Amino acid sequence: MIRPVSSPSDTTATDTGTGTGSRLTGGSPPTTAGASARQDPRDDRRRRAAHWAVRSALPLTAVLALATFLRFWQLTETGFNSDEAVYTGTAASLAGDPAMQAVFPVFRAHPVLFTGFLSLFLRGGTDDFTARAVAAAIGVVTVAVTYLLARRLYGRTAGLAAALLLAVMPYHVVVTRQVLLDGLMTLCATVALYCVVRYVQSGLDGLPWLLAAAGALGAATLSKETALILVCGLYVFFVLCRSVRMRLRHALLATGVLALVVAAFPLAVSLAGHRTTGQNYLQWQLFRRANHSMGFYAATVPQAVGWVTLAAAVAGLVLLRRRNGWREGLLLCWIAAPVLFFTLWPVKGFPYLLAITPPLAVLAGRSLSALAELRPRTGRLRWGGKLRPRTLAAAGAVVVALAVAASLAVSSANRITTAPNGRFLAGSGGLPGGREAGQWVREHVPSGAQLLAAGPSTANVLQFYGGKPVSALSVSVNRLHRNPSYTPVPNPDRALRDGEFQYLVWDSYTSHRAPFYGEKIRQLVEKYHGTAVYTSALKVPASSADPTPTPVFVIYQVRVS
């Protein structure tokens, strides 16, 4: 049985004027006061509507407008990165694009809810703006859902503060500007978290909310399978929280709904005749090699979410500890589950922790809204006026919230406009120079020709924009260590001598990340008399120790003499 805990919510003044008429004697004639009383309900509704517009609707609209601006500003300034190319290409394949179907299979390493949703917008053609606009719009909707979540937990002021923080948070802004699975997964997960809150607050009548939460978590899992980790966070919450208890029947029904929704993906793979493909992808995911150290997230995520956001969240938990209860426990469990899992999991990606950003914003918004509850002592001002403590506290809270949001917005803008430096962190933005190189391939490389790049990330981008098959030198011949979508090149020398490849692609990004393969491409270019036929106009420093400008992409045509 659940013990619901009430949460602050917006209140409006009750109508007290309607009782005037009851005080009139039966023989008294109608008076002006009576007519005025009969109009009071309409006047009261108008006052309440104006009050709601000023205190909720207008501020929330401004926050959503700011979120929209940051996510759509210079949206296509840089072309796709590897993951964006794969997901957009898969969506285009689902939409019936024959050119994309030749290089991007429908079933890859992840479920297809996001790519299926995106395909609805690509039936008229595939372009960068449409794909990224869908992802950006999902990010804006997440800001609105975060407002509803925080408002439900801590009231309107906290809701606006949380929405504002998420709207300008660099981590959320940067990731939702890209065509990635994590944006839709985070939206569905936040909806699930909201439904869990409603379940706890609804007591015995909350079962529909729990089933809705299970369905939303299922949708999050169909967006990206790692969303299942959040179920562990919920399990820990319900086990540890003494003030909240879940009935066994509720737990079983919710588990059934979650399993039913999630089963849609393996069922679709099986019916499509790709059961072996799905098993190969699962095997690859389980045995992938570590790509970052265990401290990767500690070094990257705090800066991305903003140190001020983390400081505000922690300060609220400490300074308001007497108010801490099931609400804070739920948010912390929701955050801890993915943080602990991905810190220990060997494969790490920059956007993997995006689902923690809404609850972090809610905790920080709680702290900022608490500033409005302070009651400082006030004295007379020089011009003779006098401020109420409540007004002064509210003004101070607004100033602090705007200052925090401004610092985050500046950081977001800097990340959007940062000049390329030759290094690239997957999931942190587009791949500079990749679109231009791919377009050159489309226009100048003859049909039937094949290209060999240093790494699969570059190959994916060139395939998407160039429409030609591109293999990768670094793809392992061991099937446990490679993505099943990629075909290895066991003996590149033999393949070049046999005329299998006519072009070699060198790029600075793979050379920085895996110098061995960058150098191997250069050796093959020299050995097979490569001639540079395309050199990227975009140049970056050769390395941190060598500031010599180096093109980010160079395409060589090779010949066997």
C-alpha cells in the first residue's frame, strides 16, 4: 500500500463573492449588488486566467522559446557525425530511399523506435535539417515535461527553474542537436519518472499511473536498450523507501506491460528473418573493448551539465536535508543507476548519461526556488520606500536563477560555435569537413569504385553523403570485436593489388584517436602511388605539439604499377 505524500501545487483564491446573494431576504428586490455578484464568477475566472498567464504560461513560453533557439541555432552548420549518419541513413531506408537501403540496413545494433519515428519525416527526401530538427524538437518537449515533473514535486517556481536549467544546459543542448537515440530515450524516461511520481501520490488509485510508467519505460527501451538500467533505480527506490510501498499485484502488472512493450523489437527482428543478426549485435555489444577509462564521465559530464547546476543540486540536498524524503530518494536513485552502470561498463559514450539531466535540473530547481522562501530583514531604502521580505526574496531568487542560466547558456553557445581542433569526441557534435568530403565523393567518384578509410566513423559519414561503399581499415577480423554491419579488410595490400579499392581516405580524427591506422593509410598511399584528388579546405593543427595546419580529410586515388 502506498502512503502518498502531498506536494506543493499552484493554488488560486477561492470565490467568496458568490455567497452575497444568499444573504438577501426573500422579499428584497434585485439590487445592483446582486447583479454584481452574479457577474463575479466570470470576473473571477478572468482574474485566474490572467494570474495563470502571468505566473506560469508566459514564463514557460519564454523558457521553451530559449530552448528552441539554442537547439535550432546554426543547426546544420556542421555535417553529420558517424552515429547521425547511421541513424538518419537507417531512417531513410525505412522511408524507402533505395540509395540508403544499399548501404544502411534497417536492423543494426539498437531498436528502431527513433529511426522509425524519424522515417515519417523523411518520406519526401533526406536532408540534414529535417533529421536534426526532429531531434531538436524532442529536446524541447523534454524541457516541457521536466517543468511538469518539477512542478508536481516542488511547485510552480521549482518547475520553471528546472525547465530553465535544462533549456540551457550544455549537455542536453549539444546532444539533442544531433540525430541520436538518447534524446527520445530521455524524453520517454522523463515521462516514466513523472508517471511514477503520480503513482506514489495517488495512493490506492495509482495503478493506471504505474502502468503508464511501465509503458513509457518500454518506449524508452525501444529507443535505446540501455534505458532498462533505470528499472534498477526504481527497484532500489521502492526497496529502500519506507514511506512508499508497492503492492505485489501492481509490480507484476507493471512488469508485464514493460515486457510486452519491449518484446516488440525482438519479435519484429524475428519476423523479418533477422534473428541471427540480432544475436550477432548482442554478442558484439557484450564483448566490446573499452574505449575510455573509468574516469571518463567524471572528467566530461560535470562540465557539460554545468558545475553551477551540480552545486545547486547538492546544496539543496544538504541545506534542505530536513525536508528530504521520498521525492529526493526517487530522483537520486534515478540518477545513480545509469551513473554507476556506465562508470563500470567498459564502453562509454558522451551522450550515454543524458537521462540524468532532467532529475538533476529538478534538484537544482528545487534549490533555486527555495531562495524565494527566505525572509531577509529589510530596512528603509534611501528614497523612503520599503520592500517586503517576500518580494525581496523572490527578486533575489530570480536574479540568481537568471545568472545561473546565463552562465549555462554562454557555455552552450561556446560549444555550438567552437572551432574544430582535429580531435573529435563521439556524440559531442557534428564531424567538421565530413559532409564536404562526402559530397565530393558523390560528384567525382565513378560508380562501382570503392574507397578504403582508416576507421568506420569516417566510412559511415562518407557513405551517407557520398552514396558509395566505403570500407574501414581498423575493423577487426574477430567477429567478437567488430560491429556486424562492418566488413573487415583482412589483407589491405592484397585488396589494393587486386584492384578492389581505387581510393584511400586519410582523416585527422582517426589519426588522433588511432595513430596506427592513420599511419597505415599513409604507408599504403606511398606504396601504391597515391595522388591527392581531394584536400579538405578545413585545416586543423597536426597535433598538440605540432601547430602546422593539416587538412581534416585527404582522398587519394591509387594505382597499381
